[in-house]
Amino acid sequence: MAVPSDAELLQAQADLWRHTLCYLTPMALRCAVELGIPTAIHRLGGAASPSDLIAALSLPPSKLSFLGRLLSQLATAGVFDSTDDMGTATYRLKPISYLLVDGVHIEGDACQTAIVRAASSRYYVEAALGLSEWFKKDFEGPVPSPFEDLHGATIFDDSMALLDPEMDKLVHEAKASHNHMGIGLVLRQCRELFQELESLTDLCGGDGTTARAIVRAYPHIKCTVMDLPKVIDKAPAEGVIKYVAGDIFHAVPPAQAVLLKSVLHLWSDEDCIKILAQCKKAIPPRGAGGKVIVIDIVLSSASGLMLETHHLVDMLKLVMTRGRQRDEKDWSDIFMKAGFSEYKVFKKVGARTVIEVYP
Ligand SMILES: C[S@@+](CC[C@H](N)C(=O)[O-])C[C@H]1O[C@@H](n2cnc3c(N)ncnc32)[C@H](O)[C@@H]1O
């Protein structure tokens, strides 16, 4: 490459500062969540100055100018709206900070603070700090994630609870808030997917939140939730949903459709093919309405900031799990290898895509 021009070099230096320092944004966001700033702004009527927040949060007045700088950075990053009135800044909630208000309710608990706290925790950050060491290691057998290699525990597994019960609880809270938000929206935007269905198995459906939302919207669908015994043991016994304890690699409860929502990204291609092959055994032929519904990210299906979000989520999967995000070709490959004949990208809903897969 030719030596860049003076202007290019100066711009490159500024870009490098941004890339090197942008880890401070999640740290500032974590600080805002720990201090309860979004909740305080909400309680103050949706708008607050730094001095309002110093008083509301009982912070030392000596921290006023520091708090102003933190808020200003978060407003620049798009977390809050800000206006300046004769030198006094006022900060307002935006949709992103509204999701960080304690107790916010949008068709269920929608508060997303657990994700901010988990993703900026020392466990996640230390695993990412070890990436280059992990790349240099040659493992025998299946390659553990950098997180597993460093901490000797697997996220969502009993080993995580043994390592740190508090962190395990937080990770489960983060997973629940991440997965439960938006199911009502998916159901409203994908009527054709569900309205003709007689029965559905929500595979790895956790505590049944998604299945309950489906049955509320479509009471004629007979819904079964399958998950690991330790999860099903804690599921609510409300009588409408059938709960089955089992292992996705062994058998899937039969139904006209199987739902795999935010599941396959946790698994390698080989495991996904095994899981999908079990799903195929559980559904009738296409002519009888048999299908698998996958709700997950499709990489390269977006542009701009959403594309960046998709790739950051893929990096998170790389650091934390043995799974991955997939582009449409990757999805097509695993569907075909599992014995399915065709798939249709049904709709994009937020960061995720809904795909129908036919036997
Ligand atoms: C990311 S969560 C799934 C999220 C859920 N589908 C949703 O959208 O809310 C992964 C789930 O898979 C379950 N799971 C993991 N391994 C499993 C296995 N071998 N058999 C059955 N369930 C399993 C976990 O207990 C967990 O509830």
C-alpha cells in the first residue's frame, strides 16, 4: 500500500482512537445502569439535568461535572437525547434507554439491564481479552470457546453455577430478557405462520414464555414445550401448555410444526444438523403442513448499524460459546444436510429473521 496522504493519516489516527476507546461506551452504559440513571430520568417525568440526577440518586455534589461528561458521552452514543438550554443540558430517554428502566412492561417484563450487566462483566471481558492466546492454542478434540478455555465453565451449564452462582443467575436473566422481548411483535407480524397450525413444539422453549404468548394469540394451537429436565422441573403448571423434559439430540415431541427460536446459534453446524434431523422426524410431510420455524439472525441480511450489530453478536458467540451466527448460505447448507427440501425467508423482525423450513 502506498503511504497514505497527510489528511488520510490524521483521519486514520482519529479512527484508531475511536476503535480503541469505544469499549468505554459499554462501561459508561454499565455505570448508568448500576446508578439507575434511566429509571431516575423516567421517575423525574422523562427529562432530567445532571443536577436533578445528582439529587435523585443521592450522589455527592462534587461529582456533578463528571456525571455531565458521562451523560454527554452516552447521548453522543445515542443512548439518551440531549438538549442544551443556556448552558444547562437536559437528558431524555430514547427507546434504547427506555428498555433500561426498572420494571418496564411491554407485553411482559421488557427491562434489558441484565444484558448490559452480563456483557460488560469481568467474565465476558476477560474471555475477550484472552482471544489472541486462544487463537495460538491447538486443542485436541472439540475446540472450547475462549470463555470455556479461560474460566473452565460453559455458559448456561451447571458448571457456570458452580463457578459463580450470582453470575449464572445474571446470565439466565440476560437470556430471558433478551429472548422474551418481542415475541408479541413476531406473532403479530407473522400471522400466516401460525394461524393455520394445529400443533407446535417449542423446542428449547425454556419456561414456556414464548409458548404462552403463542397460545394467547392463537388459542387453537396445541403447544408443547421441550427443554432439559432441570428447566422443565421449574416450569409453571398452568395446564394449557404441555411440558416435556428431554434432550434435543435424542427425540423431539411430534407436532405439525417445530419452533427453534434463538436456539441454533448456540450450536456448531454438526450439532445443528443433528437437531434439525430430529425435528424432521417429529413433523408430518409438507403437504400436511409440516414445517420447522427458525427465528434467528441471518448475517449479511442487513446494512449499516444493524450489520455491525449482527457481527458483534457473532463475535459474542465466538468468545462465549461453540455456536455461531450464520449467513443465508450457511443456513441453507445445514437445512439441506439435515434432509429438508426447501426453505423460505419469511420476514425480518428487528435483528432476527423468521425462516420456514419444509421437509
Ligand atoms: C438460548 S435458550 C433458548 C431460548 C428460547 N427458545 C427462547 O426464545 O426464549 C437455550 C435453551 O436450550 C435448552 N437446552 C440446552 N441444551 C439442551 C438439550 N440438549 N436438550 C433440550 N434443551 C436444551 C436450555 O435449557 C435453554 O433453555
